[in-house]
Amino acid sequence: MAKKYSKKQWMAKGILALLLLFILAGLAVGFAVTEKRKPAEPTTNAVSEVETEPQTEPPTEAQTAAPEPTTAKAPPVSLPQSADGNPVTVSPDGDNWELTLVNLQYRLPEDYKPTLQAAVEGSSVQLDARVAPFYAEMYAAAKADGCTLTPYSGYRTFARQQENFDRKVAYYVSQGLSEAEATAQTQTRILPAGASEHNMGFAMDIVSASADFISTKEFSWLSAHAHEYGFILRYPENKTEITGVMYEPWHWRFVGKEAAAEMQKSGQCLEEYLGVA
């Protein structure tokens, strides 16, 4: 005999059935949305977008073109050359006067004498009048920094220069060297008259003529600042084979501010800068 349900029992069963239908419908909708959002599986031979993009910009025409060949900078002046091997006579006048090269190969006329001026006010030591103001400017700047660039030896006459040279030759001869050997040895320390920058009045031996000068604060200051005033260390320690003169930390030569700055940057001595090294 079939079981009879009360009205309340039928209503309860109806509510449960409806709830079951709602739950099943919700699950079906959620599954459909999930499937829609799920990304497609990549194929095995696909390449990503990142991998297909170039890592760098393609080279421009300028980048792919061959670089222009670099050429050595031309010397600022053209120096005459000796045809017979004898010294060439030069004169520190006209354009680029401050770059006049004076050494054993390039010598001043025997009657040359510059117009002179005191290197520093009140000093008896003189320089070429065109150079003296630059030395005075440098002297004042160093003084402000606590350094005294005492002008020790500037312009020398031909007679004074030759006397110094001959005395040194005589000393080496007395030590057993031949006249030729003594002359060659002397030329690395003292140049003969006409071959010395002191005869031009372009060079100053500062404070002293002693190797001890290298340990002074004045030398350190000059090494850092002299080029700002147009002066260079004329006979550097690493250029003796080019200059032919021993290292002289006290000997500073005027070449002009532009040339001094270029030589400070390049590390060249004057012969190299002028293209005759």
C-alpha cells in the first residue's frame, strides 16, 4: 500500500527539489564562465612576442659606415730644417714667438738681445718683457696659495752663458775626460751661448737650481698650475732622450697658455709638440 504524505511533507520535498535545481544551475553557469576565460594552449612551435622583437635598434647608416681615419695634429709652427746638419738660426719675433725652439739644433743670432723687464716687482732677475707679466701673474697666484716662486735665474747674456758652459767643460776635463767628451757631457747640463732659453729670456730657474726642488711645495704647485699661466716644465725626467738635457725640475719655460695647456694634457715636451722629436 502506497505511503501517504501530508500536505506539509509535500511542501518540504518541493522546496528541497527547488534548492537542488538552483544549485545545479549555478554549477553549470560557473563551469561555462571558467571555460570561456581559460587561455588556449600554445602550440609546440610557437615563438613568443618577446623573442621575436630585436634586442637593439638596427644600426644606422652612420654606425655601419667605416670610421674616418684619424690623423696626427699638425705642429703649430713650421720650423726650418738644416740642409748641411749645422744649427739653424731662429729669432723669437713675429707670429707664434712664444713657441720659438732654442736648443743645439736651433740657435739664436749672436747679437740677439730681448727687451727686458723684471720678473717680479722689486727683483733684479729679468725676463723678456712679453713673458714677465705672465710670470708675475703666476707668482701672485702661487703666493696666494702659500708658495713663493722666487725668481732665481732668468735672462742671461751670451757672455754669461758661455762662461758657465766653458767652466763646466774645464771641470770635466780636469776629471780625466777628453775635450770632446767633456763638451758632450756639459751639453746635457748647460747649453752653450745661443742654444739656451735663458738667452731668450723665456725661461726661469725657480727658487734654486737643485734637484731637491722636486720635494718642495712650490714644485707641486707648478706641476698642477703652471700651464694655466703659459709655463711648462721644459726638461722632464722621461724626455731626456728627446730634449738632450738632464731632468731639471727647477727650469720652467713660457710657451703661451694654449700650448702649455695642450702639452699638459698630452704629456709632450716642446720638441714633440713642434714635431721635431
